[in-house]
Amino acid sequence: MAIRLGDEAPDFSAQTTEGPVNFHQWIGDKWAILFSHPADFTPVCTTELGLVAKLKGEFDKRNVKIMGLSVDPVDSHQGWIKDINETQNATVNFPIIADPEKKVANLYDMIHPNALNNLTVRSVFVIGPDKKLKLTLTYPASTGRNFDELLRVIDSLQLTAKYSVATPANWKDGEDCIISPSVSDADADQRFPKGYKRIKPYLRVTPQPNK
Ligand code: BEZ
């Protein structure tokens, strides 16, 4: 069954390029991204993994750990990592799950047989420190993901987990936010000392509270 936002992310043990892991233990008190790739030695995946390695500092800043997955075995992953490092001018610095039996792929419903026969599509799961699922994305094999967007949504997820705000279309860290409709005007005065603009009763805009 599909995992839904707010569900506990299924726990598992798996072999990775950095040794065996228990997923929930590995997450610890951090945020986590689990993302899947159709197969080793494929061109789009090669660019994605290289880019994620280069963005590691950005994920670290946000307290986010990264784990990749592809259905090939560890020795194949190790050979592919050499190619990724060489061609993408990167050093892969996060574990990649080897899932030849497709245990994790099936657990997370990453195989969409009408899209790609018996291989994982490009799934992304963002998981909070509470191990609950915060966001999912599913892309087809032919479309590489936008990892700047992933950083942007993590900024929004972490902000909205802490403050009673939502983030508008195309919002970026540092821009104005929307006060949650569940907050009364009286409460808003208290909670948002920088003030807010009441465009409509349901549309109140305030500077980003943690900036
Ligand atoms: C790729 O990662 O390049 C890819 C994988 C499977 C099908 C198409 C493209």
C-alpha cells in the first residue's frame, strides 16, 4: 500500500555502500531523504548522484541525511560510484542501498510497472526526525530531479514544523510567509511581533519569523 504523508516511514535493514544499516537508527534525530534510481550505470542517475554529492554541505546545514537506492548489488554500486566521481567531478559521500531483492523498493512502492518494468522510478521521500513521512515526489526515469527544489521544500518543511506559517508559491528561504488560517488575528499579533499584512481575512502575510 502507498505510504501517505504523516505515516511512519517503514523501517528496514539493508546493505549499503557504507555497510549494513537499520534505517530508523541511521536517521537518528536528523531529517532524512531516501531517493531511488532506476539502475546503476544509467546516465541521468549518474548526474543526479554526482549533484547530490556536491550539495552535501547544503543538506548538512539543514541537518538532513541522504540515502540513495538502486536495485543493483553493492559491488555494482561501487563500480558505478567510480564512474560518478570521475564524470561528475564529485565524491559520492552518502550511502546507496543495494536492493537486488527489491525489499525496500516494494516496501516504499518505488516500482511502478506501467512506467518502468521491474525497476524503481525516481522516488523521493523526505522523513522527519519523528520518522514520519513529510513529502514524496515521483518522477519518471527520463526526467532528472531538481535538487534545488528539494532544498527549497526542506526549508519550508522545517520552517512550517516550527512556526504557524505556510509558504506561498515559489517561496524561497528569507521571503514572506503566510500565517496559518487556524491562527486568529489576536493570536497572530502575539505570535508574529514583526507584524503582518491582512490582504484578506484568510490571507495574512508576515516576514519569515526566524529571520
Ligand atoms: C537514466 O538514469 O538515465 C535512465 C534510467 C532508466 C531509463 C531511462 C534513463
